Amino acid sequence: MTAPPLPENPPDQEAKARRDQLVGDWLDAKAGAEKYGTIAKQLAEQLIREVGVGHSHELLPGVGVRVQAPARTFSADRAHAVLTPDQYSAICEPVPSMKLAELVLPGGLIDQCKVSGARPSVREL
């Protein structure tokens, strides 16, 4: 599967202006998302303090927030401390690891093990 050809730089001022607008809008949207993500995190912290874990507050029936306790997630370290050696080995399954591959394989071979993502992405310069 080959990648589609890259478009050339805009041949005219109209195309350049359109791309300038797209880049500007994308940069603004990205900055806005970061700004509002930060604001949302700050508001969540205030809600946790104000509403309290295990409680909820509704603006209207069915519209509001619930403050949940932290999710319990599986910890391999905790499992190792709690389980017998037989129990622990029974839940272990080796899987390929990029970190381990980088330690033991040459770079060219690692590159051969990689696949392209499904979509191109846009990154800030």
C-alpha cells in the first residue's frame, strides 16, 4: 500500500490564503482545546472539593455531575505481592514489547516490525 502523493505548494494566492486560513484555524482550535482542557481540570478539582466523593449535584433532573471515587485498576506489582508464585505465573502471559525489542534488536529490524497508522496526522511546527 503506497501513500498518496503529497500536494504541491499552492500555485496561486487563493490556494495559499485558503491553506493559511486552515493552518490558523487549526492552531487556534488546538490552543483553545488546551485552554479549555486546563479549565475543565481546574473546575473538576473544585467540584471534587465542593460536591464531595460519592455525591452528586443536579442542575435539572438528569443534568449535573456525580463525583466518583478513583477507579480501581489492576496492578501487576500488587498482584506479585499478594499472590503465590504459582498464582502469579498463571496470570502472566508474554507479549511482544517495543521496549524490549529496542534493547535486543537492530534498528533496521525494528523498522520492519512497524506498520503505518490508518490516517495521517497534523502536528504543530
